[in-house]
Amino acid sequence: MAACTEVLKREFPSIDGELLTYVKDVLQSGADEFEDGEEVYEAIGAILHEVSQDKSADDIRQICEIFLDLLKPRTADSGGGGGGGRAKILGAPIHLKAVAASQDAVQEDIQSIWVVSRDDSLKVDSKKLEKAEAKRQQKLEKREHTKITTSAAPPVLQMATASQVISKKDNKMEAKGTNRSMDIRIENFDVSFGDKVLLQNADLLLAVGRRYGFVGRNGLGKTTLLKMISGKQLQIPSHITILHVEQEVVGDDTLALDSVLEVDTVRTELLSKEKELNAQVNAGSTDPELSHELSEVYMQLQHIEADKAPARASIILNGLGFTKEMQARATRTFSGGWRMRLALARALFSKPDLLLLDEPTNMLDIKAIIWLENYLQTWPTTLLVVSHDRNFLDTVPTDILYLHSQRIDNYKGNYEQFDKTRTEKHKAQRREYEAQLAHRNHVQEFIDRFRYNANRAASVQSKIKMLEKLPELKPVEKEIEVTIKFPEVEPLNPPVLQVNEVQFKYSDDKVIFNLVNLSANLDSRICIVGENGAGKTTLLKIVMGMLQPTGGLVHPHRGLRLGYFSQHHVDQLDMNVNCVELLQNAYPGKPIEEYRRILGSFGVSGDLATQVVASLSGGQKSRVALAKMCMGRPNFLVLDEPTNHLDIETIEALGKAINKYTGGVILVSHDERLIRMICKELWVCGEGTVKSVEGGFDEYRKIVERELEAAAS
């Protein structure tokens, strides 16, 4: 260790005694464990960087190699580079000419320089060799196991847990069955997801008949809380029925209309009883009790208006986009998106005491969203809906629940009123904080000025006590602003994209659209709307070259680089890797900083960038998918429903980023606010064609509302 100490003092003259001792201890304790200079660097490199003034990382790595040579000099048997071991450190220069004066001297000194002599004292004990080999093998196996585990095994996702304080009074009422209140009060509860605390000492009050919009940033726990409530992990009075729309209807031979009707179990049981009793009467039974039972069943059916149920179910299905022909089809014939609509229809038809909806507008087109907004405005029971559709939140809720800082705040009114109230509240809090801070500073200045003045001692003591009694000041919490930035692009001479007389039909001869003409440049902001199934996604795929038109031509500019974001991009991400690795696998060969920079431009930064994709919220996954799309540096974006799962702040940031983007954009969206932010041209898909609408989104909304009024009448 003396040689190591000498090197340390020589190379790092400013190192103090404590650090010197620490480095020596690390080198001494790890002498047998170090396998190469890099391991020495990992052990002490950070400390050496702190005490060095002018040495680079390569310089310190070379010094670490010297330490390794001093700690573990190689013998001829130890392998290594061409000469069979580490170079011996010479005490002084060797002058071969002087050595050559004597043959004996030559033989002696050359051997001492170039030939590794065998030292019997360095012979390795066979037991020690076996022990070292076993240790090395164990280390290799551990590394291999870690490599396999991290690359192949799926991530272990942690589960959310909840705890709640329940009053003795509520417990007694629940036990006796005397609690008949329809209000839901969950007090003093915590929700955690693994080590991450989502809610702490939170309170939630849902008054009967109120419609609550649940808002907050992505990843804070809104969806988790809905699952906790529906799964009864948070205690709610047992007499309150809860329905959480989160899973699509299982496809079978049940007709769509019947699938909705069968949710009303009371009606289903009564109809079954009626059928059974009528069968007995028709079979010739003369039991007077049968007639009495049948009369009772008829009265109950009349009381629940069972005859009106099919018409009510049909109205709900029609509002959600199901035609008469679709209502008579088996549920197994529908895609996942339509089965989710069926699940929503069943929930609306059953009218539970508490209806939980998580992003209900994600699966709907604009026509169905407008219908749902109107339908929910007269919802008779309690509604709790998570949504990031600003227009929906302005129309449906009577109250807004705002999740932030591990608690839930309640605001009366719709989202627009909430936004104004919150802004004013923050301004008032900021003014109060600044006034209190100024008062504190003024008092502290007096104390500092007269602290040693005997005549003012009493006043100073009084001021000190007053400061101690003042409440601890906390600065006003300000949420980090979401920023999204698309890459800069080089200009292209117009037109950059032309769609001429395009026709498309599938093999079953169903014409999707006919004679579509579309022209786009780098300043284009084209928004495409229309009912589900009208061909919006099909048109985007033709523009992308993923589908070939059955007629007409698509002419892209030779310098055009298209970036495509589909509805299913989030589902197609590799869930087993972290965000940086995801981009690395898709676009290998770039420095880590480049991947982190792209992720950061979409708000995925810090520890979030190294999280496993499967553990991210839906909105965070969407931002990762957008980052992946932009790794190809597109100069024209084709976006299909990019707002699904994004929170309101991120949608706002996306709109601003699109407006600043110097490339072209074709967008399919049902988010009214985003369309109004960016749209320069509005195209409507439907009736086998694509038409431009003069007057923009306002005119299109009027057309849809007229169609809904006509259907209702």
C-alpha cells in the first residue's frame, strides 16, 4: 500500500488526510476483488475527480490501472497481453549500451527486464485456486442471470393498495343495516401504488344526484381510485349499487339490443316467470294460484314499465351509433371499440346508484359525444367521470374534483368555472404568501438591527416570540407546465402531398369513398371528422401508403417524410423495456442523451424516462409513442386520435406544439377544443366521400345537432 499512497500523494497533492485514508482502505479491502482497471475506477473514480483540478476521466482511468498493477502484479501464468503479464515498473532508465559491455551483465540484466522469472514464493495454493475459480464462476452466473432476467422476463407490476379510517358510528349503522343514506362519504383514506403514495389523508364526498368531473394530471391515480371504489377496497355503504365501465362486453351470440336489456335483471326474471306461468296455463292447469301469480307478475311488469324498455334501450344504442341493423347483430360480430360502446349502453340503461366512467369519449365520434353530453345532463343518480375532454367537462358536470398534491379538492360548477376559481385562488394565495413573507422579513430586520441594543432588548424578545408563533410559510404550489416540441423541418416546395380522384373499397364491394381529392402543404392543418366507420382511418392509411387505393393516385413529394400516430400505437409499444430502451431499440446507434432529449421534449424526463413502459399511465404512454414517432424526424404528421388518454394540460400543449410545428399536419380527432385550436381546413368523411366544410367546426356541430334532433323526433 505504500506504493499506492506515494502515487496518490504525487498525482493528487490536494487530497486531504481523511480522503487519503478512505481511498487506501477501499483499495486494500478490494485488492482481491478487482478484476480490471475499470472496476478500480468505479470504486474510487468519483472521489479522485473531486480532488483533481486538471485531470480528465482518461487520466484517472490510467492512474487506476497503475493502482491495479501495484495491487495485483501479473505473473507469466496470469495471462494478459502479448508479453505474458503486466509491465514491471522500473525504478530508473535502462541503458542497453552500458549493459552490453559485459556478456554476463547482459545475460543477467536482460533476463531481469524481459524474462519473467519464476518466484517459488508466488506459487498458488491449489485450494485457494479452486476457491477463487468457484467465486469467479459464481459471479459470472449471477451476471448472466441478471442479464436474462432484465431482458426476457416481463416486468413485475406493483398493485395499488388502500387504507381507510372508518368511524364507529358508520360501522354500527352498516352492521345493523340502518344506513339508508345515498350520499357516499370516504374520509381520511390513503392510496399507494408500490412505493409511490398517490393519495394521503384524502377525503371524498359524492352527494346523491350530483355529476362529478374528476380531473388532474396523468399518473396521479384517477383511474386507480375508480378501481378502488368499484372493487370495494374503499368501504362504501353496501346498499349502494356501483357500476364501473372499464371492460368491453364479451362477444357471443346475444343480440346487441338483448345484451342491453338483460342488464335489467328484475325485468328479465319477471318475463321469465311470466313465460313459465303462461306455459302452465296453456298446458291446461286449473290451479287458481297460477292466475293470481300471473296477475302479480303483470302488475310488477307494468309498474317497472317493462314494455317501454326495448324502446329505451334502442334509443341509447342509436345515440351511441348503433343502427337498427347493428342492434340486431350478435355481440361477437363487433370490434373491441363497439363492444366498449355496448358496455357504456348497458351502464346507461341500468342506472346504478353510482356510475363510474373512465374516459367515455375515447371510443366515440363527435356525433355520439354530443348525444352523450345531452343524455348525461339529465342523469338521475350520482355520476363520477374521469375525462380530459374540455368541452365534455364544460357541459356535463355539476362539480369538479381536482386531484393534486395527494389530495382531492371539490369545486362547484363545470370545468370553466373551476379553472377561473382555481386561478383566482392561486393568485390570492400568492398575494398572501408574499405579504406574510414581507412581514417576516420586516420583523427579522428589526431583530437583526437591535439584537445587541440593551434599550431594545424587550422589544427584540417580543418580536422573536412573535416570529416563532407565526405559521410556517409554504410557497404556493405550481404545477409544472407541460411542454411538447416537434422537431424543426426543412421547407419543401408545394404541393407536398396530392390525392387525386382516389377511390377505395374492400373485397366485399363495400365502397368506403369515391373520387377523393386532397392537396396539402407544409402549412396545412387539415382536421378530418365523421362517424365511426366512415373511413377516416382508411383515408390516413392510403395517405401513408399502408393501403393501396382501388382507383386514383396519391402523389407525395420526393422529400416527404411522414410520421404516423395511430389509435393503436400505445398498445403496440414494448411494455417490457423502459422508455429510453424503447427508442434505442427502434432507432439504435444514437447517444443516450439524444433519446432522453426527444423524450424530454414530450414531457417524459428524469426518472420517468427510465421507468418500464408497462408501469406508465395511458397519457404517459401516448407521449412516449409521440416521441418514438418523432425519432424519424418527419416533416409531415398524420395523427389518428392522438388525444386519447392525454390530460387537459397535455392536449393544450399538443395544440400549441402543432401550431408551432413547421411541417404539415393531417389530424383525425373528436376533441373539439383541439380541433378549434389548430384547424385551418375541416373535412367530413361520410356517405362514400370526403367533403370540405365551409364555416369550420361551428358549422359541422350545427349539422350534427340538427341530425340528432331529427332522429329524436
